[in-house]
Amino acid sequence: MKIINPTAKKINFGGEIVEVAFVPAKVTLDAAKVSDGMKNGTMSEYEGSEQMLVMIETICKKSNPLITRDWLLENASMQMMTEFMEYVVGGPSDSVKTTQVGNSEKN
């Protein structure tokens, strides 16, 4: 049996480095559910944004425990979080190993 080990992929997310090669299946499924709910009107933008915070925290805390829901609310814009989810869950088509999301300088 062959086990798939994703290649390391790091993102500079608001000045913090996050490893995003592994995304738990639950996060991918939750992202699809939120996307569907937003499209068909069964989920409000607020509810979708709250779910996005949870998903990003879940992805980030494995490699950078500093990134919590509170950290995201203080240090990330909605655009940064949306771009993060599109990149991480959508998956890049190229082999870029490091990507910067948001400002790389810490405040």
C-alpha cells in the first residue's frame, strides 16, 4: 500500500509562516458545504465567515499554534482569509512551494 505524503508547501499568512500541504478532509468538506450554502442562500455571509475562521484555524494550528480565531480577527482581513481558502482548498495548479498571503511584515 502506497501512502501519499504531500510535498511541503508554506504560506506567509499575515507575517506568520503556515504549512498548508495537508488539509484535513473535514475542512475540505466543510468548505464545500459553506460554498453551497452561500450560493443557494441557505447560509448567510456572516455564518459563512464564521465557518471560514474555524476552517482556517484548523488548517493553521497544526504548523503554527499562534494562529487562532482571535489572531485571525485581529491580524487578517476578509480578503486575506478568502484568498487563503481559495489557495489551500482549491489547490494551486503549479508547483509553487512558498506563497505570501497578506502583508509579510508584522505590526
